Amino acid sequence: MSLQTKDDAELVRAYAETCSEPAFAELVRRHLDWVHAVALRQTGEPALAHDVTQSVFVLLARKAASLFQRFSGDRLSTARAQRVCGAFPACFFVDQYL
């Protein structure tokens, strides 16, 4: 199954379990425009909106395992996911698309 056909929950799980950069990049690709649009509408400043957008995706990267657990009921090793993905440069993907 290609990443484009997976739903968001499957992509979050793939990232949370294996730190899948392609899964995270697909999430960024899908949601970057609307996250940035909301940030720009709220801040009115393009540079600040960029920073807010990066922060949203950095938080998603850090909290992927706990988010998946909360919404799916499945148990993932949050500590393991944070250890494996802790240094993941989420803002790299945001900068690629902005």
C-alpha cells in the first residue's frame, strides 16, 4: 500500500513505530497548506506563521506515539518512539514545502 492511500492514523502509526520519514513527509505534504493558512490568518505575519507551522509539526513528531494511542486505543511504546525519533528534524520537511 502506498503512502498516498494510507489514512492519517496509519501514517502517524508508521511514524510512531518506526520513525518513518516518508510517512511523516506525507503528513506534512497533506496538511502543511491549511496549517500555514490558519497560522497566517491568526498571526497576520508571514515569518511568525512559518514559525508556528514548524512548531505544529515538531509537536506532531514528538507526540506521535501518544496521539496514536489516544485515538486508536492501541498501545505503542511511547518511550521507545521518543528515543528512536527524538532527534528527528521535523522542521526539515516543513521547510521543504513552505
